[in-house]
Amino acid sequence: MAPPEERRTPSLAESREWTQRFLQRLGMDARLPLSVERPDAYSALVRGVLSSVAVSVSVSPAPRVSCTLVVCPASINPYNTLHGGMVAAVAEAVGMACARAVTGDKEMFLGELSTAYLSAARLNSEVEVEAQILRKGRSVVVTTVEFRLKNTKKLCYTSRATFYVMPLASL
């Protein structure tokens, strides 16, 4: 029986070179288009991939916000799947919409967002995004957001967001 091959540790120069090649393949040295310099570029991108919004506000079950996301070329990574940053941005937007369904027009901010990337949504696929309230308190609202492929109902991503309600100033 042959002895197992020993793995050698790459030198610092080799590691640096490998890392630089990896980042270049991802397009890290490419210039961003001028369109991203607009103040609303981030919001426009998220709004551009979402459609068919439905809001159901009732006491039982908890309020829900549902919409459809189409994986378009502007929202993919080099592997032609939905970019992780887009998943997080959509989870924040839809989670905030769901939180606003119970808090109204109160000022809120995102305190925490955790996302599990379970499977990939490929280019041109339709994804159903649904948010619902897990907990609502006076100063905090916790939502969960699920991303499922529309044709198979397969769960791709799941997020949990904590929003803090800004206290009103008492004068």
C-alpha cells in the first residue's frame, strides 16, 4: 500500500497570487457602471426584481407579505445564481414591509439579519418570497423570510430579521 501523499503548505507569495486570481475571476478589479452612483441605485435594484406583492394583515395567523422575485442578470453572481447580497437586500426589504404592517409608520432600523443559503435560485427562475412576524413587542419586531422556487416549492433561502422601533421623543 502506498503511503499517503503529504500536503505542503503554500508559501505566502503563492497564497497571495492564488487569492488575487480568484478575486479577478469574480470581477473584483472591474469598474462599476455610473448608474450605481445614483442615490437610489440600491433601492431601484431591489424594486426591480420584486413583483406581485400581496399583504395579508390579520390577527391570526400573523401578518404576511408575499411577493415574487425573478432572478434577472442584474441580480446574479458569477455562478448564474441569485447573488447572496441580493438575497439579504430582499430579505431586509420584505421583512421591513411585514414589520410595518403591524407597526404602521413608526421609524425602525434593522438590528440583525441572519440568512441560511440552503440551495441556489438560477438565472430566470421565479422565487416566491414570503415574510411573516415571529414576534412583535413595543420596541422590537422579529420577522422570518422564506425564499421558495415557484415551480417546485423548494426552500432556497431563509432569513430572520430583527427590527428595532425608534422610541418617540417625549418633550
